[in-house]
Amino acid sequence: MPTIPKTARYSLAMKIDAQFTDLIELLLRAAYSPAEQKTPLLKQASVKLDAIKFFLQVAWSIKALDNKTLASLSQPLSEVGKMIGGWLSHLTKDAPMKEAS
């Protein structure tokens, strides 16, 4: 198996870190935004979360992460995904009610 240069691992780790930071920022912005601005922010957050999962899989595939580390990160990320999905679902259920009022 070829050895992955440390620079590639470092750049991948920086990418994952930036994605995490962006995700946190989007979720905080959504939390403090008016209702009509929440949905686009949460959709962006969902895409960021998917990107994080993808880059973690890449890191695992190049052996920059071991199985235990990937597993310990995957479970909380799955929970965050469920929370974002629930929040989006709640917003879309409330939107027609508010328009009907």
C-alpha cells in the first residue's frame, strides 16, 4: 500500500476542521435567525455535514483515521444529521400553518 504524504493528511485534516467550523456557524446562524431564513441555513448545514462525513471516509480510506476514531465520530455526526432533519421537518410543517393564518 502506498504511503500517503503527511502534507496530504494535513491538508485533509484542515479541510475537515474548516467544514466543522462552518457547520457550527451555520447552525448558530439558523438558531438566531428569523423563521423564514432558517430553512436555507439548515439546508446548507446539512450539505456541510455530508461533506464532513465524506472527508472523514476519505481520511479513513487513506489510513489517516483508524476504525475506532471513525466510529467514535460517525455516531455523533449521525445524531446531528437527525437533529437537522427534524428541525427542517418542523419548519416545513409549520410553514403552511402560518401561511393559512
